[in-house]
Amino acid sequence: MKKIILASKSKDRSELFTRLNIPFETLKTQINEKDYKNHYSDPIELVKELAKLKALKAKEILKSKEKGVIIIAADTIVELNGKIIGKARNEEEAFHTLKNLTNRSHNLITGIAISEINDSKVIVDYDMTNVTFLYLSDDEIWEYIKTEEWKGRAGCYSIRDRASLFIKEIRGSPSNVIGLPMEKIFRILKSEFNVSLLDY
Amino acid sequence: MKKIILASKSKDRSELFTRLNIPFETLKTQINEKDYKNHYSDPIELVKELAKLKALKAKEILKSKEKGVIIIAADTIVELNGKIIGKARNEEEAFHTLKNLTNRSHNLITGIAISEINDSKVIVDYDMTNVTFLYLSDDEIWEYIKTEEWKGRAGCYSIRDRASLFIKEIRGSPSNVIGLPMEKIFRILKSEFNVSLLDY
């Protein structure tokens, strides 16, 4: 059974694996995302590039001769009308972001990169889920901000927590909205790495 | 702050509320669902009726003079090509159900009934989410059945657990797939009962 390393410190991503009872380890990769955000205007190209860089960085950190280690890296952004929306730095920014998301649809885009530690092949892909919020009053947005769920999250919300109250509809993979398109990862691991997550 | 009673013993439904940090109590209502399943051929009418009956039963059990108690009841079924698919009684039935769901779309329908204990008004509604599974081989279905996630669940799967690996796309409310359309409940509580779940 190949060891799985999730090159991410996101609590949301870890929980997706934890719930499946799949053993894994996490690894923090320091990528200066801002440098790249200025170079890529296409959101899909950006998240794919960042996911790839994180996977390569993880390989470099591990420098392991160990065989059979699978590295999974990901990067998630919110896209609204072609504009990339990242994480908010403070409550005012979070309010501004949520105000923009209310009563309309946006896209949640996650880039993924999967690689085996002792193999140069890196599979890079992405998944996109469309999310529609219901209308929220300014007071409701502020009430939500007080829960602090916006912190560290692309688009300032988490679909599994209080924001589930605002999500009218999604179209696409639900796990992708949490930060990892699990169905896509399952398929890539099976076809490209001969790994079945059902075996764990 | 009105007390919330969830007239359901479903672990999945409870978790939806727990994650929101909303205090609530659960209550088991014994309804002989089979009696009704034979009388309602329309899935939507069936889940609405069952949710209403559960809410009324909860009121009867509580017999409380206490003011400000909100009762939320729900019933979930899976509908595939107009046919209602319930819970499986054994592994063979679970295999048969999952085999039917693979490589196509089905609907997850939840009926909800909301009422205040000392008020005769009962708001009954439903929500429907379309779920698309990827193709699974017979071996993969059996591997999934071994996880026992199928037990006690309409459609024999849970979107949050290993079945997240099979779910290609959903269209509609993600919490509805888990057993409670949270966005709809949020809106009904606000408009009909003057209760904001954001206040809890």
C-alpha cells in the first residue's frame, strides 16, 4: 500500500481524507503564491501551476529514496466574473468578498497535482464547481463574519459549516468546494498510478 | 432563543446541525413508513407526508406547554427513473441499489416539516438534488459495501464518506444530499417563524 502525502496544511482538505479513513500525512510547502498570482490572469492556469509547484516542492523537501510514496497537492481559488478572489486579510475584506458573492453564482476552482516521489511524472488537472449563494443582508454577512469561518478560506466561507445556510445550489463536485475534487483524485490515482483509494 | 428539536435520530442530520454550533435536541418518532410507501407513488408527496407525520408525532410526544420550541422533521428518499429507492436490508440489496446508481444520475429528495410546538401551523416543503455517480465495477461496489456506509442510508451511500470518491457531480443543495436542505430550513425559519439560525 503506497503511502499518501497531502502537500497541504488545510484543515478542510485533511478532513476529506480523515472521513474516508485513509491514512495520510500532511506536509507544508512554502510557495509565494502572490508572485504567481500576478503572472497568471487565467484562474485555471494559476491553480494548476500552483498545485504543480506545491507537488514539486514537496518532493524536494522529502528528498526520499523511499518507494511508493504518492504526493497530492492542491490550490483553490474562487472566481467571480473572471476575477480571482483569494483569502481575506481582515473582516472588512471578508465582508466585501461575501457581499460580492451573495445572490449570485461563482466558481470554485481547484488545481491538483499528483506525483510519485521517485518518478518524474506529475499529473496536473483541475476541477470547477459552480456555487450559488442566496441573498444575504449586510447584517447577516456581519453575523456570519463573527463566526470566523472566513479565516484562511478562499472565498471566505466553508460549505460544511454555517455557510451551508446560504448555499442554494452547487453544480459539480461537492468535495471540490471543500478543497479537493475527491472523485477526480480517485480516478487519476487508479488510471495513472495504479492505486485504488478503496483499498486503504 | 427558541429551542430546536430535530425529530430525527439520523447521525448525518445531527451532524449538519452540530457543525453549525447550533444547540438542538433530537427525538425519535416511530412512524411505520412502509404503510405510507404503498399509498404514495409520487416520491415528492411521500417524503412531504412522512416529514409532516414525523413533526406531528413529535408534537404529540412532547405534549409540552413550553413556548418557543421549534420542531424540524425530515424524510429522505432516492428516486431513480421515477422509482423510489429506500434503505437496504442486507449486503445483496445494497449491491443491487449501488449497481443501479453507478454511471448515471438519480435524485435525492428530502421532505421537511417545520412547526412550533404550541401552534397548529406546519410548513411542509421539499428539496431535490440531482447526483451523478461515476462508473464503478462490481468489485469496487463490493469493496465499498465492506465499509458498511450503506447501512441505514437512503440510496446506500453517504456523500461525505467514501462515496465522495464516486460522486462526479451534484446539482442542487449539498446539505440536502446529507438529509437536510439547510438553506431551505434557514429561509423557512426566517420567513415563517421569525427565527434566524445565525443568532444561535
